[in-house]
Amino acid sequence: MPTLQDIQYIAEVEFHRLIIDSQPLGDKLRLFLPDGSYIDAWLARRLNNRFGFHWERKHIDGTLYRYDNFPDTDWNRVTTYPYHFHNGSQKNVEASPFAPDALDGFRDFMRFVERKLAT
């Protein structure tokens, strides 16, 4: 089962150009980005393969991006349910373009962040 330390290692090693600092906050890890935004990574301790990755940008441009697999029935119409992607806002939910595995999904999410910051 992956850990927040695994996520932190991936962030700080594989995406070192994006991450200026990281801070464990109880059951989640906060990753700070150069533009003043941050990513919160959460892994369930008791439920196998439950996770969420949230990129908070509301204070910058009003957006947020989150990939998670919480089985919220509001999103059961999404073809990848329970995996889903909040693309720009809480209510704009789409099928997940990311891997369903927590670590590979985190890498995919970070590549998305990298692409968005480059534009």
C-alpha cells in the first residue's frame, strides 16, 4: 500500500522543478508550487486504494483541480466512476484521464500540473 512518503519522494525527486517545499499535515501532504498554489495529496489509511490529489488555485485564478476516487454518487454518471476529475471547479466533473493506481495516478496528475503551468 502506498504511503504519503512515497508521494513526497515522487514529488520531490521526479517533479523537483515544480515543488518548492512540502509539509506533512496529519493525514495529507501539502506540496507548495512556485506560483503560490499548492497541491494536497491524501491517501486513505484504512480503505485500500482510496486517494485524492487536489490542486488549489482559487486564490490565483479561481480554479481548482482534483483527481479522486471517493465514490460520490453525484458523479456516478462518469464512465470512470468512482475515479473522476474536477477540472477547474468543484462542479465540472469529468471522466478521469489519469491512471487508477495511486502512485501512477499521482504522476499523471503532476504531469497535468506541469503542462498547465507551462501554458
